Amino acid sequence: MYKYFIRPFLFLFPPETAHGLAAFFLRLIVLVPGLSLIIRKIYSVQDPRLERNLFGLTFPNPVGLAAGFDKNATLIDELACLGFGHIEIGTVTPLAQPGNPRPRSFRLSGDDALMNRMGFNNDGAEEVIKKLRNRKTKIIIGGNIGKNKITAYEAAAGDYEKCFEKLFDFVDYFTVNVSSPNTPGLRALQDKEPLLKLLSGLQNLNRKKKKPKPLLLKIAPDLSDLQLDDVIEIVKTLGIDGVVATNTTLSREVLSSDRQKALKLGDGGISGKPLSARATEVIRYLSEKSGNTFPIIGVGGIHSPQDAIDKIKAGATLVQLYTGFIYEGPALVRKINKAILNNNI
């Protein structure tokens, strides 16, 4: 139904407009008495074999929603009906910011891909907290945090620490996002010394808490093997709980049908099917070179159950959807969970 009726309708509109329409219809679901239970029954797969115990949390299944879809935590209850095992909100910055000028999100349908240069548009930490206070479901929530555009590179660590402190009581784990290509200077924080300083500061704050929260690092797919080696060293040295691999790519070489279109559109990160192979490659490298010593959440180009299984076999413990969810619809969550059971993974 989604691919034949709902997606063609939504794809009549620009991506951000379509996103708003999808959010509107999702909200209607929980307003109609009994409908949310029916939707949950259709899309959820309940089986104890799907449970994953990571960094002190029990995930009911391995399939989550990646950051970017519900930036401001406005759809948690609605999305929880669709069978996800966790939802990552954000990226959240200390202060609200509008992001980059529109248009800033584009479909590359010939490649089953998206391109965006959103620029961390969000309502800011305080407003996000208000939404988190009011949520009704107990689904695991990850807080993806970043820096404001106006914050100087030298002061970036302060923004991450502010978000960490503000959101600490309202999320189950944190993801430190230093890998978005759409905030000037942000990816420079992936270099060894600044990354070590940033994560060390956050880890020090975390360890002062009565009950520390899991702290994860989200990385780009464009890192070299040497940079991935640095990531492994830092994660081990600081006791970071895991890695989210990967964010969007700056490469246009991954595209085939829509490469020229993407080049004309200008700046932005590519997500979707073209990213699948590289994301899996990064997961495998991290897993093998680290001796599988820390959990990896696999993200990037998951458009089918096989894509998810490939990432799990490469070393991912959990997976997250974004572009595949948009192209394939909510049935993808159920299909992946059933495939995991059928393959005894």
C-alpha cells in the first residue's frame, strides 16, 4: 500500500513538505481510538529472540530510526507504533536554529537516495525537553547532539556539554554527532586531537553522574582507514560505549543515475542505497580492527532486509533506518525483524 499509493502521493511534494504531511498523518493515527493499536499490531514483531542487551539497555528489537527524521521529538509516540526498537532524536543543539536556506533537501529517485544540507535545523534543547517530558511511550530514546552554527570551532565542546547536561535526564543514550557535512567546520572535529578533547570532556561529565549514560560517536563514511584507526583508539582509550556508522557521504561517485543532478544541486550529504556498500565496509573495518570490542550501530543504505543482515554480519549489533524508511515505508521495519528471526541472527 505504501509504495503504490502513499509514497507516490508524498513524492508529489518537495521532501520537507512531504515530511510535514507524513508527520500530520502519523499524528492522526494516535488520535483515532484504537487505530494506534491496530497499526502497532501490523508493524510490530514481538519475540524475545529479537532483544538486544547493550550498554545496560534492553532493546526490544535491533531496528531503530536514525536521527534526522524526528529532530524535535514531536513524533515519538506515533513512530513507536511502527515497530521500531529505538528512536534517535536530533540532531539537537543548545539554541534553536533555522538551519540552511531552503531548498535544502532533494530526492535522487533514480538512485533511491536523498541529498540534504539541512544544517542542524531544530528547536533547541529546551523545547525538545518539553516534548520528551510529555511522551507516553517508553521506547528507548537516543539523543543526537551537535553544535550551533554560530559557535566557533574552538568553543564547540561547550555546545556538546550544554546539550549533554540539558538532555541527560530525558534520553537513554547519547550520540555525539561530529560527522554532518552541513555545519561549517564540524567534520574537522573528527580529527584525532579535537575528537579526543571533545569526547574526553563529555566522558568526564558523564562519569560524575550517579548513573552515567551510554555515550556513542557518529562518524562519516568518508574517513580513511587511518582515521578509522584513530576512532578505534579513542573509543578504547576513553571507554566510549559504541560507534554509529555512518552519516551521509560527500562523495558523488556513489551515484549512477542522478550523479549530474546532484552535482548541479551543489553541497549536501548523500544518503540511501548508494551509501550501503561503504557503510557496511566501515562497519566491517571497525569490527575487525577493534576485535569486536565495542558495539556498532549500522546506518546507511538499508532498503531491504538483506541490507540490514549484511550490516549485522559485518559487525553491527543494531541498525537504523532513515532514507530506506522513506522509500520503502514502515513495512521495512517488520520485514527486517522477521528476516533476523528467520536467519537466526
